Amino acid sequence: MDAGTLTLLLTAATAAGWVDAVVGGGGLLLLPALLIGLPNVPVATVLGTNKMTAIAGTSSAAVLYARRTRIDWRVAGPAAAIAVVVAGIGAWFAGSVPPNAYRPVVLAILVAVALFVTFRPNNGVVAHPEKRTRTRAAIAIALAGGLIALYDGMIGPGTGTFLVLTFTTVIGADFLHGSAMAKMVNAGTNLGALVVFAIGGHVWWPLGAAMAVCNIIGAQLGARLALKRGSGFVRVVLLVVVLALIARLSYDQWFA
């Protein structure tokens, strides 16, 4: 690997760690960078190396959030535990679903998310604890630990964003605490997928380790800034990331 490619991947890992720590969606930066930098490497190995990088930054941010803010462990704990298993199942089937089959669905969801965040400016800025009923908590656990975890194992980009929206919309968390809970679950999804990819020999360990260090640096910077700036800042970053995801997937669907 030449120095230019390595620099690209390490820079992408740092930026992805920052984005992931604030609101999720770091895969938008990291996966394309890996696919560009490693054109002759099997896709499964790219995905596995991506998971090794992502779990380092996500776990680092999760620890910082847990120490600095209050987390609803009765929701985040079970969701993260379930996510380990479900994301592993998703990773097992990674590559079996053609990209053209899922892109339109994900695009439709992202457009709906962008419209929701734009026209509901107060959602997630202030917490609504009255929404946190047992039924809603169960729904949040099922969505985060089940459906979203399966998506992360199979595909990945946008997982953190979907998790944040789940916790703010379903159980009334504000964006800051929703992002903190998302990190716990995302660490679980990354772990489950990483184990499956590692068993299959689809992790490039030396490169993954170097990128993991950069990802941790970015994650620490992002988490500290989110904690300092609060939910309003997280909302703005969330909207920017969602719009970027829409642009990227639209390009892949119709122009690539």
C-alpha cells in the first residue's frame, strides 16, 4: 500500500470517528474510502476491516458518554445485547443482497427522516420522558436491537443515525442522550458483525488496527464536542449527515 492510500484511509477513519460519535453515519465516509483504497480486496474483507475500525471509535465514545451523561440502561442494555447476535446474523448474509435491492428502501427512509427532522424542529431538542412507557421501550429495543442491527450487519452506513432517531422519536430522548444510547447499541452491532467476519478470515488486522487508533481520536473529539454543545448541535449534524447519505445513495443508484 502506497503512502497516499494509507493517508486517505487514516484521514477517513478519523473523520468517520468524529461523525459517528456525534450522530452516527461514519460509514458514509469510511466504507467508500476503503472501497476506493482497496479496489482488489474482497468486499467481505473491506466490511470486516471497517467493523474493526468502527468498533474501536464507537466503544471509545460509548465509554465517554456513559461517564459524562445519564443513559437509560433498561433500554440501551437489552438492545445492545440483542444487537450483538442479530448483527452477527446480518454479517453472515452480507453480500447476499444486491445493493440495488436495498438502496431505494433506504433512500425512502432517509428522505422521510430528513423531512421529519426539518419540519419537527423541536423533536429531540428537549427530552419528553412521558413518552417512555413500557410499550414504547419494548418497541425501541425491538427496532434498535433487531431491525437496525440486522441492517448494520448486512450493510452498515447510517446505522447510528437510525438508532438516534429511534430513541428520540419512540421513547422521547433528546438528541444528546439518544446519541449516547445509540453508541451502546452500535458498539454491540459492530462486535457481532466483527466476530463473524473474523471467523471467516475477512479482517485485515494491521490496517484495521492503524485505522482504529485514528477512529478513536476522532470519536473522542466528536463526543466531547457533542457533550459540550448539546442537543441543538447534534440535531444540525444529524440533518447534514442524513442529507449526505441521501446524496451518496442517490448517486450510487442512478449515476454511478
